[in-house]
Amino acid sequence: MEPLPPRRVGATVGWFEMFYDLVVVAALGLCNEAFLSEPSIETALSAIVSVAALAWVWFLTALFTNLFPGDDLVRRLLILVQMGFIVIAGLAVNQVNGLSNHAGLAAYGGALLIVGLLFLQHRGKLANPRMLHGGLLALAGSAAICFIGVLRPIDEAGFFLAAALAVSMVAVLSVPNEKATVGGSLRSEHLQERRGIFIIIILGEGFAQLVRALDDLGTIPRMSAFSLTFLLAFALWWIYFDGTFSPREGHVIVRWRLSLLAHLTLIYGMGGALDILAVLTARHEEHVGHGLLIYFAVSIALVFCSFAVLGWTVNGRFGAAGWAQIGSSAVILAMAVLGSQGEELRIGPVMAVSSALVIANAVFSVWSDHARESGSWRIALRGIVKGGDTEDM
């Protein structure tokens, strides 16, 4: 009998990690559906906090699997249980047909405890295991906040969830520097591939929700908003994969903690913008009030600012693309404030300018990245048109 070939070791994301990502995004989709079923500022805030909490558990777990690669049985069992907790927490977001908020709080506390158990199980692989003590205490404290919230009136659940999220963020900030690990450093390529896949799945889930809503209607009430959704999603993907994290020499993450935080705000912005577009596509304009117009503008502005910060974490500076993104966010916010003045809601100009700025920033960020690599704006322009790398020309 021939011996089995050795396992391939590298930065590629494994199937179990992708399965975990799909489960988490499905739970995040439940948070968005709670907003889409009854769009308002209150449901938007509830969705934001819930998405933040669940995405943060994902970030912590992804960071663990990056620092401590492996496929042991105990790890998989713990993460499978955590998946169940995450889905229960997502099901509790809907205030009408969902599970109770107490069930969601208890499940979220359990998901945080499992993250702590995962790190605790592998702490011996660190050069200085005491460096994890602060993070483990933060996770235990945030889980305790959730369990205390279960004992309180149900209308206070949102405050306890927000408090638990704030405390658990200390866990990432106290994770030891990659130089303190034994057996390898932080695998930046694997971490970036994992985050990129997560962004793809997030946008894909946004499309799935839109298609489900249109399927229930049997028609497309607003073709302009439907087309705009495709353009914005494509432009956001383009900025992320070709204008921010393009596979070029010299692109290294210089502030990985800030990069994680910026990905979290990017998810907020993408989810909020796509949710409003779904509402506009499947419903009439009167369903979008002044508050939701501001919500859409803040979401797009947050996307731009997140891309600017991510560009800085990769290149060590904002650059022309980063400053253009920050300026675009200011323009969109100003237009939203002006468009919401008076009784008549002027959402059309805000949507048009927002889409134009997103597409323009996609072209400019990709051009800037090509120009930095080639040293010539003409070669960079040809690279964008042909869709290839500048060094191939």
C-alpha cells in the first residue's frame, strides 16, 4: 500500500473555515432581514449592533485560527458549538417573529466563552502565555455581562449586548504581537485571504436578500435602484481587491489591529448601503424617510473612510486615493443633510451622486495603485483598460 502524500501546508483558507464563514454570514443576514422587514432608525440601530457583535466574534475566531493553525477534533467541536450559538443570536434579532432577546444574549455570551476557550487551549504555544490574560479576562467579563442581561428586563437586552461588545473588543487589543508567538508569526496572507472571502460572502448575501424580496413581489418596482445595486457592489469589490489589496509587491499590513477594525466598519457600511438599496428597489420611495436617507449617506461615507484607513494599513500612508475617499465621504454627508431639509425628500440626487462617487473612486484607486507600481500614469491607465498587471505590458 502506497503511503499517503503529505498534507499541503500554506496560507490557503481551508474548507472548514469557509463553512464557518458561511454560517456567520447567514446569521448576519438575519440581522439585515430584521431591518428590511420593517425599515426604521430603531431597527437599523438594532441591526448595526447585532451585526457588529456577530462580526466581532468572527474576527476573534479568525484571528485565533490564523495564529494557531490546525485541525484538531476539540477545536472543530468547539467551533461547531459556537456556530450554533451564533445562529441562535441571529434569530433573536427579529423583534416580531424571532427568538427572545434573552436567548440571543445567552447564545452570544456562549459564543464569546468559546473564543476564550480556544485561546486558552493553545496558550502554551506562546512565548509568554501571560500576554493572553488580559484578553481572556475581557472575554469572560463580556460573557458575564450577557448572562447578567438575561436576568434583567427584556427591553434592556440591547444595552447589555452593546456593553458586552465594547468589553470584548479589549480582547483583540490585548492579543500579543506576532513576534511573541512560537512556531511562526501572524500569517498576513492567510488573514487577508480570509477577510477577502468574508467580504465576498457579505456582498453575496446582500444580493440574495434583494433577489428574495423581488421574488416575493414578482416584479421590479424600481429598475434604477436595482441597476444601481449591481454597479455599487461591483465598484466596492473593485476598490477592495484591485485598489486596496491588489496582489503586488510591497503591500504589507503594517497595522493589523487597525486593519481588523476597518474591516468591521467596512462591513457596517456595505450592509447599510445595500439594505437601503434593497428597500428602494423592492418598495416605493415613501418607505425611505429622512432618517434612512441619512443612514444611507453615513453607510457610504463609512465605506469610503474604511477604504482610506485600509489603504493606510497596507501602504503606510493615505495617498491620493485615500484623501479622495475621505473627501467623497464629506461630499455625500453634506448632500444628505441638504437633501433631507424640508418636507420633500430629495433622495434621487443623493443616490446619483453617491453612485457616481463610488464608481469614480473605484477607477481612481485602481489607477493610483497601478501608477504606484509602474511609475507611469499612462501605463496604469492601459492596465485598467486591459485588466492586467502593469509589469506585463
